[in-house]
Amino acid sequence: MGGGLKQALKGALRPLVRHLAPPRQDLPLSWWRLERDAAGALRLDGVALEGLLARWGSPVHVVDSVRLHDNAARFLVRPGVAGPPLEVYASYKTNPVPGVLARLHRAGFGAEVVSPYELWLALHLGVAPERIVYNGPAKSEASLELALSRGVGLVNVNTRSELAPLAAVARRLGVRPRVGVRVTVPGTWGGQFGERVDTGAALAAFREAAGLPELRLVALHAHLGGELADAAGLEAFLSGVLGMADQVRERLGVELEILDLGGNLACPTTRKLAPRDHRLAVTFGAEPAPRPPGSVLSIEAYLAAVAGRVGGHYARLGRPAPRVFLEPGRSVTANAQLLLTRVAQVRDEEAGLTWAVLDAGINVAESVRAEWHQLLPLLDPPGAARRRYRLTGPSCMQGDLLYPSWSLPPLSPGDGLAIMDAGAYFVPFSTDFSFPRPPIVVVGEGPERLLRRGESFEDLVALDAAEPPAAAGRVDAGLNGA
Amino acid sequence: MGGGLKQALKGALRPLVRHLAPPRQDLPLSWWRLERDAAGALRLDGVALEGLLARWGSPVHVVDSVRLHDNAARFLVRPGVAGPPLEVYASYKTNPVPGVLARLHRAGFGAEVVSPYELWLALHLGVAPERIVYNGPAKSEASLELALSRGVGLVNVNTRSELAPLAAVARRLGVRPRVGVRVTVPGTWGGQFGERVDTGAALAAFREAAGLPELRLVALHAHLGGELADAAGLEAFLSGVLGMADQVRERLGVELEILDLGGNLACPTTRKLAPRDHRLAVTFGAEPAPRPPGSVLSIEAYLAAVAGRVGGHYARLGRPAPRVFLEPGRSVTANAQLLLTRVAQVRDEEAGLTWAVLDAGINVAESVRAEWHQLLPLLDPPGAARRRYRLTGPSCMQGDLLYPSWSLPPLSPGDGLAIMDAGAYFVPFSTDFSFPRPPIVVVGEGPERLLRRGESFEDLVALDAAEPPAAAGRVDAGLNGA
């Protein structure tokens, strides 16, 4: 009865709240090098996105090469402050598409890999072994043998328990690998990652590493975890890291050559959605707002803060600063890729909300369930009306809900939409759930080109053993009744 | 400060609660045809699971052919009550592995498909077109052309808006397809699926369908949504469906030939985890309990209830009962498959909880985050101690947490574990996130055989365009500092 009353109350309030909810404030199109022509058609660097969909089919990923190179170049500009060299490694897991990674490598990025496959991929792409950092909590013995025999630049152990097996591989191969220890400074992720600074576990791991003659202990590795969006969070993290490096020098007499500061820098045009955002959108149709992109630490501010803080710390100590490794992912690739999709079905439902089914759902855009991503209609004629939509993916699963509430011009089946900032975690989290995975094209280098073709139906069963034909041809088969 | 106090309190309570928490009550191994030998090694139908891991590598999916056939056979036994024929269609999306589907088809199941790919797959596997039901909210025009030209047995429109485009395809091809309308009865999922009974939208859709000369309106289609676990839920659902069928006959004069009752029957040895289960496990190490499998509607009870309720309804009306279609997924395949994995890393952390990293995580077992799945050590020597573990997957992502708290014998790297009931939604939700997807073998038909080989590293870049070698070979590249 209480539940029924609550439902009735929500039902009565819903149209009112939906009516009163302020319109969503969209970010300027220039954040993505987009513009609309006089008819309202969306263009990226002069290319009509509707044309891309027509030529490559729907859905399709579009990599903006100009933005990707621009982001990479910004990471490789020397910050205008005194400080140590900053060396940049591409986080493979964030966007493992060879066409994306190869462009970052050609720009000057090394490779940060976290699995045997990613290690193989970096070598396959021609990255010089000394420009590879091998991280991760599940390095196989075979992959360690590959890494050490090829002379990978740095192997960071995730926990102390990796040290002895790593030393055993080194002894067997007769090499002395360059090794770092991942630590967890207070206020950052712990869990399965790193040895804790506050309990003394990190120092114990460094002590053990320093005592193993098979290993060359050169690095301290740390990740903020989560998302790095402001200067205060960065300062706390850097303080923790520098304090730990001081401990290693003072307590163990080890002068570290490298501080590997991991990744986590935010994308300015996305944000994590709180459970409350989702609830309000589902129940009352409230449209979540973006965060002000200007409030997010920029690449330049990040580099300047790192160089300044690390440089200042060692200048005060009167010691040479270590090299600094950075492992950016999201901040390099997220806003350099977008996902184009078409409306598959539209229908009315409930007061003030219209349901639309897209041909892209959680199978290719899982991140949209947890993060704010701008959604743009490919055609938005001047003066077009607005209607509030609930947008789902194409699969037969109630949870395939991408946008619980989003105002758009009136939609019809076939209309195109762009999901922005699709360059981080969209492709690696993609599944074959009922639909094959889409192609990836690159624009901004002359005529668009295919980086990865879409999966064919045949591709999805290419690894399967042949089966005798089904016997379900008999119409009476499967009848269990009279 | 409040947060700090809360943390401190939790920290103080944790060891106490962990100590007091009752041991987890495991389900008997016989639920999965498992047993342990005298040394404590886990065997499936006489085959040592550790041997399977050793022969096929880790992780590996294992399909139990005997259980799969047994489940299928149970669905095809005529229930011991008077009633209409029940015809059974395999839900492709639940487990789209050709080796699994072909076995169900050979047993007598038809195919229930929800996407152009699944339609293609059913035809590819040799299913007779008249034994295919085509559902889903995103049927492409090309797939409708294929379905109609091949003479698919039933096309269920998800919403009224599909009717006109379907009729247009039928007109063009000069065929008259057999069509159903998906409805949403009160108390079940609505959202993007079906036309609502309570608003009159469903009747309006039937009226439109009945008026289209290009279509043969033969079916009413409905899903309970969520999970069907008890007789009361089934009765409410069936009442709604039968009431709607009566409306269609009384108001429109249309005698439906088919009631398609969808799927949703639960797996007895899993359950949905509540957010509370997760919180208690994360914060206090409380181990979530299974539900009593005997409390879940069995296949036999389900069939008897459906046949009895539908048969009784039409007997009272003095009319012949329609054919009944069932589309089971989870209840057929879930407990006929398990996922074997090995421990990659173990380390101590926090009072009373030990962290272990598995080589299978959310990349291949996403469902474990939301559902209770029995986890069994492959070796559990008699009298072995118990230790409480927090088990994560291998990826570099904090959310890759499979079991926040689970008691096991002491683990070492390399030890094997079995995640049970991996036959529903594990494979279709798998990703290539940092790791290739594992092989699938079948046991119970003589020596085990490969159904699907594991992905190679090369497979993961087989669709990618060749890239010029990376220029990151220069050690000075990527230096942006002094």
C-alpha cells in the first residue's frame, strides 16, 4: 500500500517536475571541433557526420585524428616551469585500437601495458622494448619471459609477492631487469593494487626488491585511481609519492631513477554520474548537467604542476630530480573519438517522455550508463522543437538504457545521433551481445579511412567448431503437448 | 570529520563482524553433478577439473553436455496435466555459442532470435525457418527481408510502430508473414518493450495489425521480465496474458493461434544480489548466502502451471486452446556451464581479508558482480582450513571485483577455482578488455572437445588496418623536459 501510494505520488509529480525541470545546458560544439551548417547538419572539421554514417553504416566509431594529435602534442610540450623530464606512455587498456596507439607512438608516446596481450601488441606495433612499461596484477610467467628477454624498459610489480617470481625468471634468462614497485599512497585506490605506504608494506616491498641481486630497482609506481580533476587532488597525491621516495632513499639508501605517476587525468567534457543523477532522470526526467569543463585540470596545468612540484622538491633537497613517467589514457583519447548511431524505433510512453531505441547500446557504449556524455542530433534545424526522450540500446534487456532523459528535436527511425567522448573504454568494453562490433574510421587526414572494419556475422562464429545441421527442421520437434 | 568517525567505527567493527559472521552455507555439489575424490579434487562426471585447466589453459569455459541435454529434455516432457501443446524456442541471446545452440536444436528446440545477427545464426545452424521466432526492438529492414523471404515462423513486433514498415516489406516481397504483437501486462517490465495492456495501447496495436491485409496476425507475445521464480508471479503474468487474449477475441474478433510467453524462468542455484549484499560483503566481509534452490519454480512445475492455467482457461470458455510458445534461456543453459580460472596473485591486506587476483574477471564473468554464483576450489583437501578472500579479476580497474568476501582453503598462485552457473550471459557479455576471450570445451560426450577455441593475440587485431611501425623507438622521443 505504501509502495502504491509512493508510485501514485511520483506519477502525479512527474509531469510537473518534467515541466519545471530547466533545459539542459549543452557544452559548446567547439569543444569537439564540431559545427552546424545553416541547415543544422553537424560537421566535424568540415565533414558532415550524416555522410559518414551513410558511407560506413551504423553504428560507427569516428576517430578525430586532428584532436588526437593535438592532445598528444599538448602532453609532449615542455611545461613552462623548471622541473625534471616528463616521459609519456600511452595507456593501452583505455583504447587498444592499433590505429589509435600507432598515432600516439608516432607522436612520441611509449607504451604502458597491463597484460600479456597488451605487451604483445606493443611489440607487434613496433614499439622499442625500452619504451614499454609493463604493469598489472596478473602478469603471466610467459609474458615476463617475453618482457625480460626483449629488454622491456620497466616492469612494475603490483605487489611484493611478484618480486621472487620475477627474480626467478631474470635468473633463468641471465638478465637484470629494470623494476619498480607499485605503492598506494593514502587517499588513493588501494584494494588489489599496490603496497600500502601507511602500513609500512610499501617500504617492506622496496626493501625486498633492493635486496634481490637479479633486479635493478629503479622506480616507484603509483596511481591516483579514480579521476584526477583538480589541483588539490594532484597535490595530495604528489606529496604522498614524494614522501615515499624520500623514505626509500633515507631508509634504504636507494636513489630512485624514475617516478611513475600513472594516469587518471580527467576528460573535461565528461563526468561520473552519481546514482542520484540516474534516479532523478529515471523517475522525474531530470536531465543531468555537464560539469564546467574549465573546472577540470587541463593537460598543461597538470604537466606544470607535476614538473613544478617534483622539481621543487628535489631542488630543495639539493638532489637531481628523477625522471617522471606519465601514463595518460582518458585525457588523450576520450574526446578524440565519437560514436555515431541511428534511431531504430520510436514510440510514446508515459507523460512527457518518449522512448527511442538506438542501434548502439550497452554492447558498444557501456560507459554511458555511468558517465555523462554529450549526445548530439546529427540534424538540428534552426528553431526545431525539443522533446524529452528516453534512449535505449537495441538489445532485449531492460538494463540497456543509455539516456534516461535527454531533450532532442523530434526523432524518427533512421535519424542519426553522435555520442561524444567515446575514445576511452568504449571499444575495450564492447561485447558481441546480439550485435557484431562496429567499424572504426579515422577523419582529419584527408579522406576518411578505415582503422578497423566492423565484425561480419561470419566473424562471430569463426572460432567455433562446425556443428551438424540442426534437427529442429521437423515442425513436430519441440512439441511436448498433445 | 563525520566521515572519519564513520570510517574509524567501521574499522573497529570489521574484525568483530568478520569473526561473528556465520560461515557461508554452500549448496550440495550434486546440484552440478560434481563430486570430490578422497584427496578433495573436484570432478565433473568423473573428469578432474584441474586436468581440464591443465589441458586447455586458463581461463576456460566448460559446457556439461549431460546437464544441457537433461535440461532440454525436461522442457520437452509433456506435463502431466491437460493443456495445449508447449513449443520450446532457445533464447539465442542468453548463450549464443553455436555448439550449445546446435545441441538444443538437435534436442528439439526452435530458435528465438532478437537481432539480425541471431537470425542469420539460426539459419546458419540449419534451423528450419518455420521454427524461428524473430523478436527484438531493433530489427533492421534487411533482416526483415531475410526473415520474410525465408518464411520465418513468427515475427513479433515490439511496438505498434513496427507494423507499417513490416507490412511494407511484406507487400514488396509478396508474402504474408505470421505476426505477433508484444504486450506489457501490468506488473511486468515495460520500458522499451511491448505495448501496454493497461493504457489500451496493446489493444490499439492488435487492431492495427488485424487491419493490415499484408500481415497474418496470429500471436500475442509477452515476457515477465526480470526473473520468474515462484508460482504466484507466474499466475499473475498468465492472468494478464489470458485477459489480453480474451480482449483481442472479444473486441476484435481475432482468435489467436499462439500465445508466446517468453522466458525468464530462474536458475535455482543463482540469485540476484541486492546492493545491500554487496555493501555488507565489501564493508564487513559478510558472505552472501544462496537462496534455497527448492524455493525456485522447477522446469516441471513451470510447464505444468502453464499448461494447466492456459488449458483450464480455454476449457472454461469451451474453446480450443492456442499453441503456447516458450523461450527459455537461463533455465536451460545457466547451470550447464562453468568457468574455470586460476589464481594469479595473492597478498595480505586489512584485518581478516586476503586479496587474490584471478585470471578471470569482469571481462568474462560480468554477471558475478550482480548475481550470486557458487565459487568452488578445484582442490579442497579434507580438513583444510578456511580463510576469507576478496577475489578480483586481472584487469587494471578497481571495479574488477568478483567476490568481495568468500571463504576458501588457503590459496596460492596457480590454484584453480570453478565459477558455477556460467552458462547464461557470461559469454555474450564477454569483452576483450586487456585479455583475449577464453576457449569453450564440452564434456560428457566421451573425451572433451573444443566448441570454440580461445582468441589468439593475432585474432584481436585481425580486423585492423596495418599501421606503419611506431616511431617510439627513439629513446629521446616522448621526452618533453630538459
